[in-house]
Amino acid sequence: MPTVTLSLDASDLAHLRWAVSPAWELTASVRALARPADRAVHMPWLSAHRADPLLTGRSAARELTVASPGHLPGFLAPTPHSPLTGLDEELARVRDTPAEVVRQDLAAVFGERIPARLVPLGRAPRRELTSVTDELRRYWDRALAPTWPRIRALLESDIHHRARVLTDRGPAAMFADIHPGLAFDPAGSTLRIALRRSVPTDTHRRLDGRGLVLVPSAFAWPDLHVKTARPWTPVIRYPVRGVGTLWEAAPDATDLAAALGATRARLLDLLDTPASTLELAHRTGLAAGGVSAHLHRLAAAGLVAPHRTGRTVLYARTTRGEALYR
């Protein structure tokens, strides 16, 4: 399996951080629709959106996202800066990509065989990028906006978990916990990344103090994606923890219903991974206010506890809550 080795210095590790990228989820979801064969985990969503106009048309946006099976032009999904990054912010960065970066990325992906529909983009990037981002936004509104709160809550839950592993067990354990294709060597301060699809031309890369951003992704599954080219901050996108639960139907209440009540028992059952009030509301069909009230009762009983990630509060089972499932 092809591998890339990253050399991280003390500054890179000090600037290690997590972020969420709606623009990446958008482009990765389009690629999943275009090549659904190995994306069975997303089958309910793929079945609902397989005839989306973006996939059936022949626009520049489609060519950019699916024409090359190897990798995406870097400017389509800039490295995000925060777990709070929003789609409009990222699309604005795409529209503002310098012309030389657009041409550089097109050449890196397509070489001299740039698809005819992308030739105008190379000639007039600013004008064409406005059209591309407008079409991508319309696709988002149709295909991803209705389920984005649920997806985002899963991504934020993953960040909370990974940060806790880093704090408790260190970077080697944290990287190994993320994906079997990641292996960190503390002695040499190197990160080995196994890539299932693309074959890199430069297998040994130094980050030179530019830091590293880790981005959990629903639609990256089952692969790892790494980008270290300038001018982007180095980034690794990896399959989010619990992606198999994303499209599951709401489970039945557990046997704890008699003691806790059906709703609180169901919420406690869903908190096998941390989740926000909004995610739980979407998964149960309950009003967010009602979910919040039940969570407060569970917290008062010592069964769950809130944890803040940016502006989002995630609830997780406590040790006492976990003990009910043993």
C-alpha cells in the first residue's frame, strides 16, 4: 500500500488542531455519488440523491469534483481553521483563490489534459469560480443541508473524543485510534500515512512548522486524505468515528425504560458516542427543548455530563451511565 511519511517538528505538534470542513464534505459527497460502489455505509443517502442534477449535468462544478479519480484540486476545499467553520465562509475562500493557485491546482490534477469545460476556469478564475460555487451551494441546499446538523454533531463528537485521547494518552495513541493507516513514531517525530487510492510522487514530506489540521469526515470513509502542498496548511481528513450510525433509524427504548422513562432511556442509549441536543432531537424526532430538559434530568442523576466544544455542548455518558450497560 502506498505510504507518505510526514516529518513533524515541535512546532507542528504544538499547532496540531482539529477543524470541520463543510466544503470538503460537499465535494467528497459528490464523489461518493459518482462512485458509490465502495460507499455502502452511505447507501440510504446515496439512494436518495443519486439523480441529483449536479451528477447528471456536465458543468464545471461536476468536472472539478469527479473528473479525476485521484484527487481534488486543492482550492475546492481549503484547509479549515476551526471546528466552527461554516460553508459560506469556505465558499468565499474558494471564490477568492488567487488565479495562479487555481492554475497550479488544475495542472497538478489534470496535467496538460484539462477537460474542455475547465479551460475557461484557467483563463478567468475569478469569474468562473463564482459560477462554480453558486452551483455547489445549490447542490448543498438540496442534498446536504437537511442532514447537516446530524453530520456536524457527529464530527464535533469525534473531535471531542480525539482531543480527550490526545490529552490522556499522547499523540501516538491518538493517531492510532483515528485510523489503522496512521502510525506516529515519537522517537523520530514522524507520521506514517497509508493511502489506499492515490500513489504519491513525494513520499517524504516535512511540515516545517506549518502545523497540522485533522478533519473528521463522514464522506471520507473508508480512506485517509492528506494535503501538504503550499499555500495550504497541511491537513489530514479521516473517517469520522461512528459513521456507521449516521443513517440508522432511531432505536427502540432500552430495558431501562421502566426505571427512567422511555424517552430518557432512549436518549441514554443514543449517547454511546457524545452528541449535541440538536443531533439528539433530529435522531429522535423530539423538540430540542424537550431533549434538553431530559438531558438535564439525566445529568442531575449523574448518568450523563455536558462537554463544550467551541459553541457546541456535547453530552456523553458518565462512568455511572456506562455501568448501566454492563
